[in-house]
Amino acid sequence: MIFLNEYYFCAETFMAGKPFNPIVSQIYMYTFICMFIYVVLNVFIAIVEEAFFAASDEMHAEVTAQAVSTHHAHHLHVRFL
């Protein structure tokens, strides 16, 4: 939902470049908006990816530690029988 003040601000910003060159100002504005969205999405993807790899590494370490402790316990049990 766009409020009246937000719409006025957007229209004012968009129309500010019109007196100079209307086509170039529209191209510049849309390019800027697209690039900004692209950067924000890349930051979001980087954060999610970093969290995924951290969780994956932690889970791998737990599985490895559990396997090592199980192997050592089995080895000690067989050795002392």
C-alpha cells in the first residue's frame, strides 16, 4: 500500500530529472533501482549461504566426533576381552 506522502516523494524524485533529459533520467532511475535490488538480494543470499555452510560444518564435526568415539569404544572393548 503506497501512502500519499511516499507517492509524492517517489514522483518528486522521478520527475526531478525530467527537465534535463526525460529518457536518460528514466533509464538512470530504473537502472539504479535494479542494481540496488540486485545488491540487496546478493547480500541476503550470501548471509543464507554462510549460515548453511556453518551449520553443515558443525553437523559434519558432530558426526565425525561421534564416529570416532564409537570406533574407539568398540576398539577398547575388543582389546580388553
